[in-house]
Amino acid sequence: MEIYIIPLLFALIAAIAPKNLVKHVGLVGALSSLVVTLTQVVSFSPAETVTLFDPNFITSFGLTFKMGYDGMGLFMVLLTNVMIPIILLSNLNRSIANEKSFNSMVMLMQFGLVGVFTAMDGIMFYVFWELTLIPIFLIVLWYGAPERKNILIKFFIYTFVGSLGMLLSLMALGTYAKDFSHESLVAIQLVPKTAFWIMGGFFLAFAIKIPLFPFHTWQPTTYTVAPMAGTMLLSGLMLKMALFGMIRWMIPLAPEAMADFKCIVITLGLIGILYAAIIAIKQSDIKRLFAFASISHVGLIAAGIMLFDKETLSAVFIQIANHSLVAVGLFLAAGILEKRLGTRTLSEMGGVAKLAPKFGFWFAVIAFASVSVPFTSGFIGEFLLLKGLYGYNWMVGLAAGTTLVFGAVYTLRAYQLSMYGAPKMESFKDLTWNELLAFFLITVFILIIGVYPQVVIDFVGPSLDKLFLSMQASNTLIP
């Protein structure tokens, strides 16, 4: 229960702590959650499922309150509780770090994310899913760019409509099951037509949050107007809820609709890969460039999920971790450039590597990780995903493989225009200790997964096997 109590407790402490201590309160809270999570990881056997909370009663409308985790859930909790301290650390020297409301909302969002990844009841999943929207919405509202309000309205409408679709699907499933526990919902057998609408409701919620083409239009503008920390939370963690939701909830609860949805989602993923990559190449705003790059990369992950086999899903979890690490690193670099130069326009940058060699080096490291060079987490993740898609259809695999080429073009273009050429400023402050440490930690995790990806595969593998068995036990087919 500590993984829930600690972020909630520190959210309250941050709200009342003295302003000169609040940034330390937030960081201590995040590190405390990480320590607790690490102890759970060390004592965890990937073949088991741990129950964190189960009151052994069912409400009149089927809510069970069940909370727990298997290998997939604990992996996502670990990723969350690794990234939160890095995000807070990278923002430690910014004015936002001294704001009580910011630190409190980050802790509340951490609580919501942990709840999403450990919910073993459909209604609990929905409640925590909705809870995460509140803190990130307020962070962008309170600390975003001046033009944020109209953009936030669009963001809210998108997410509200998507969440409504998921809620309607859960309510419909509730008419077939004795309760909303994951076990009971997976055991339901649906006719294909009903399953199509059930999966459609979940898909709407997840496609918006990922975001998947053509549900992506809220993302570039929201990422751009958000403060650096807000963009990191959105790209590094929040969209991972939807990818996880596809694996844990969307497909297992309505597998009878896979035949209809597989081609649709893979096609939309491919369009997103190509469309967003081409748009990224044309961007002059470095933050928008990385926002479209994110859409391109998650399109590949979403397409891979729809293959729904163990090898590809293992690669999905590797790529989820890689995307979180790389996205946070890239937006940290973009935030540093914006803060030091007062602009996000690439044409107004140049020569930064000569003035700030440490920044030039670490930005290059993250850029190379983004283009999936060997021995980085992106290399093995994208290789296995592309291998799976090529096995599904060679033309699909070939089209998806263009992400490697386009990714190199827009990432290296952004690096070249910002780091090289004649300096357009007299000075540029090099990395502070916390920024340097954040880059270093991100790189360490990228290299660990890149050199030894088996640690992720072994951790999530048994829980994937159990998920497949539970679907087979309910006489459903896994395409």
C-alpha cells in the first residue's frame, strides 16, 4: 500500500511546505516512492500476481476495489517511479520547482498513474485514468504559455469524449458479468458485433491519449504551450497509460473484435508514422518537432500491440521504456535551449555546442538514442517491432521501417541547426549539475536496456503468458 500512500502523503506535504523547501519535498517524495518500488521489484517473482488491496466484497453495481500487479503492471509502476524523480530533478533550477501547487500536482499525478497500472477492476481503472487528467490539466493551466487556455479546452474535450467512450464500454460489459474485476470481464464471451462496439469505446479513449492519427491534433499544440515539466509528464508517462490499456484491457475484454480492428489500428499507426515524421522534418519550432516525432514513434508501438503475440508485446514494453526515456531527454534539451535563448525557432539558434560543450555532448547522446543506434534501448525495441510487422505483412514492415530513416532526418536536423554553425549569441550557460545528472541517468537506463533487453523480456514475459491463458480459458481466440 506504500506505493499509494507515499505520493498522496507528499502531495499534501508539498501543499503546505515552506516555499524554500517545497522542491526538496517533491524530490524526496518521488525518491521515496522509487525506493519502495525497488524493494517490491527485488522481492517480486515475475510468475506471480501480487494483490495489494482486495476487500472481498462487491458493491451493488459490481465494483470490487481490487488492486494489484503482475510483471506488466509492476514494470509500468517502476517506469513511472523512475521517470518522476528524473523529471523533478531536471526542473530543479527552474522557478516552477519552487511552486507548492506544481509539486503537489506531480505527486497526485504519480498516485493516479500507479493506480492505473495496478487496477484489477475496470471501474477502478477508469477512476484512476480520469484522476490523472486533473493534475496535468492544472499544471498546464497554471504554468503554461499565455495562449494555453483555448488549447486546453480542446485537450479537455478530446480526453473527455474518449473517456466517455471507455465508460460506456465498461457499462455495457457490466451487463454480462457479475462484477467489474479483470478476471470476470475477461471471461465474458461476446458476439463479434457487440465486441466491435465494446472495443471501439476503449479504442477511442486510448487512440486519443496515445495519440494515434487522426486523433492527434490536440497533442502538438498542448505539448508546445505546456511548461517543460508538463510536456515531460505528458510524453514520458501519460500516453503510456493508453498503450498499457490496449494490452491489459482493450484486447483481452473484446478479442472477438480483433479481426475487425487489427487492420484498422495498424493502418492508422502506419499513417501516423509517415505523416508525423514528414511534418516533423518541416518544423521550425524544436518543441513541435519533437512532439510530432513522438506521434511517429508511438504509431509504431500501437501497430505492434495489435499483433498481440509474446515476442512483439515484449518489444512493446522495451519500446515504451525507450520512448519515455528519449522523450524526456529530448524535451529537456528543447527546454534548455528555450530557456537560455528565449526562442524555440531553429533558425535563430546555432553554435551552441561550441559555447556549451557539455550540453552539446549529452544532447548528441540522446539524439543518437532517438535514432536507435545499436546498444541503445530503441535499437532492440524497434528491431523486434519491425520484425513482427514484417512477418504480418512485408509491405507493412517496409512502410513502418521508414521511421528509422525519417527519424534520423528530423532528429539530426534539429541537432545540427541548434548546435552547429556560427554562434548567434555571445554566451550560452552550460549544463547545471541537476541537468547533467538527469541526462546521465537517462543515458544509463537507455544503455542498460539496450545492452541487456532480456531483463525486460523476462520480467513481463510470464504475465503475458498468464494473460494469454486467461483469454484461452474463456474460450476466446487470440488472433
